[in-house]
Amino acid sequence: LKGPGGGGGQRPGNPVGTACAASSSLPGSMGPTWLKDRLCMDGGICPTSTHCDVVAGTKRALVISLSDGGPEAVAQGLRTSGMPNTLQQEIRDLEAGGTKTMLVVAGLLPGMDKLDNIMDPQWIGPQLNYGHARGQADLARVKGFWN
């Protein structure tokens, strides 16, 4: 990846927006996205959107999610599926296994109460900017957790 705000610096690679598009390519909804010479799509085509099991047993885990896993996420447009969200159980499982866990919920852009189509490319830029601003705002809290 290449992009501002620590997203890979200016190394050769794929633009952040293109990588985000690939990460949003869902079978039956959006087709695969070309990343250089490869067709790619979302790795989250599974029961979990966060893959917390990958970090089970570590000392600490920082989990970043669009929603808190509650049922209102679909109505807000933060999830594209009404399938049960396992986020809160994944957090409990991590903590039960001894992993100190911090959940950061990105949520909607300030001033929004619903997003009509989270896959719409018009939101990539604003969400990247919001994510960068949130990262800066949360920096002290995350450093405190991590240290």
C-alpha cells in the first residue's frame, strides 16, 4: 500500500483507495478488484469480521471495528449482512485467554446517523481522513493501553 498517514509511506505499491476497494469486493455484491496483476476480494468472507482468533494468546490486542457488534450496525449501514456478529464474543474469548484487549469502534462519520452504502467509493476518502483524525485523537489512549 502507499498513502498518507503511515499507510505505507510512499513506497511502490497499491494506492490505499484501491486496496480498500479490494477489501470491499464481496461475491454477489461487488466484483473482485485488480491489485496490480491480481484479482482480489475481501478476506472477511467468513463468520468473523475481525479475525480476533489470529491474535489469541498474545499479551495485548487492539481491535478496530466499524461497529460494536450490536444489531443496529446493519440499520446504520456499518454492516452489509444481517448475519449474527460475533465481535463481543471474540473480545470475551480473547480476554478469557489472558489477552488484554482494547476495542476501538470507528463508527459513522461525525454528523451522520446512517450510511446508505458503505461500499460506495465516494466514502473512501472521507473515511480515510476520519480514520487518520481518530487515530491522532486516540493516540494517547492507545499508547497507554499498549505500554
